[in-house]
Amino acid sequence: MANSNITTKELMDAGVHFGHLKKKWNPKMLPYIFTERKGIHLIDLNKTLECMERTGNALKNIVRSGRQVLFVGTKKQAKEIVTSAAKEVNMPYVSERWLGGMLTNFVTIRKSIKKMESIDKLLTDGTLSNITKKEKLVMERERAKLERVLGGIAGLNRIPSAVFIVDITHEHIALAESRKLNLTTFGMVDTNSDPNLVDFCIPANDDASKSIAIITRYVVECIKEGLAERKTERAMNKDREAAVAKEGAPAGEEGAGERPKRRRTRK
């Protein structure tokens, strides 16, 4: 398992165990809280590792079957981490702003993506060579705006099967849309959030960049394992099909394409 390389000490060094102030806590996080110190709740890192393992197994199964996982993290601390992580495993991501209806109104979002692609085509194929500089600048600005918001999901042709969210409270709209569509939800859950809102929660500090980075890195490694297993399975199936084809058609089916000759009988 990918988490065999992660220890509680590494999680502690990354500040994963630091929760919110006691007065801001969500009582549903009680099973994942180790203790309280100086008015701050500390997360039980053993529980965190257990949740990471469950999350990792589920993620591997999803990507092994060829399905996609959408990364969501629009907080300042998470933007770059989420973007680079998603690109590393070729998964869609949202790191700028979650547009309302990004999943529940996916048809309209696809239209905006197609508009961005059409602008790209017009700007590169020389079709707009006769327009003024001002008009071209307006189009380039519109294209940049669309790219900033929709660039991470430009290659998404259908709704993903799962969503990994950094800070489910901050990304409550994304979570609500995912739940409405019955997607499998994964999320980093701090002590101020409700862990029951996601299918697979990872109790962790979702404010510190180091904490976000170590959890996201684990998620990426699990996805990589799942993708590698899928590649191996497909190669094995291909070899198996090739072996069957090499053996030839089963006995009795040879010459099936030829018309059988009728035997003449003398009267």
C-alpha cells in the first residue's frame, strides 16, 4: 500500500494533527480527535492513517476501472498543490473558482469549454487576421478568463465518477453537487467539518500547505498504483486475446466462410 511509506511522525511534522479551536469544532469529529491542548483540538493520526488506507483502496478501484477523479481545491494554500497533483496523473481539476452548476449543469459548462476551444482555433489558424488589435485583445482576454476557470476540466467529456476535495466546508457547493449526482466523495476533513458528508474522509489539517501536500501526494500515489494495475490488466488481456487468435479457429469451424459442395447422387 502507498501509505506504508508514511508514518505518524511524517504526518506530525507536516502539521496534519492540528485542528481548529475547540469552540469551532464539529461534535461529529469526536471519534477522530485525540485530545485538546491550549484550546486547540489535536487529530488522532492513527485514525488518519486508517482513513487514508480506506481512501487509497477505494481510489485504486475507481481508476483501475477506467473512471476519473476530479480534484477540487480553490483555497490559496491548495491551488498549486491540487493543480500539479491532478496534472501528474492526468485527472481533471478545479483550483480557481467553483462555478455553480459545474457538475449539475454540465451541459452548459461544456458549451463554455467549446467556446474557449473555438476561440483558440480562431486565434491560431489565421481566420481573424483581418480584425483589429482591440478586437483580438478582447478575444484573448475572454479566452484567458475561460482558461483560468475551466482549463482544468477542458478535457472532461463526461461527469467524473469521484471527487477529491480539500476542505469540504470551504468547497460546500462542490460537495453538494457531487452528493446530488451520487458521485463517490473523498475529502480532507478538519475538526470544524462534518465527516459524514463524504463517503471517505481523511481527518487532517486542511489549512496548512504542508498538510495538504502530504495528503494529496498520498492520493496521487494511490491513483498511480491504480493506473499501473489497469495498464497491466489491459496488457494481459491483450496478450490473452493474441494467444487465442494464434491458436486459430476451433475445430469444425475451419473453412466456415466457404460454401459447402453438394455431393452428386446418381439416380
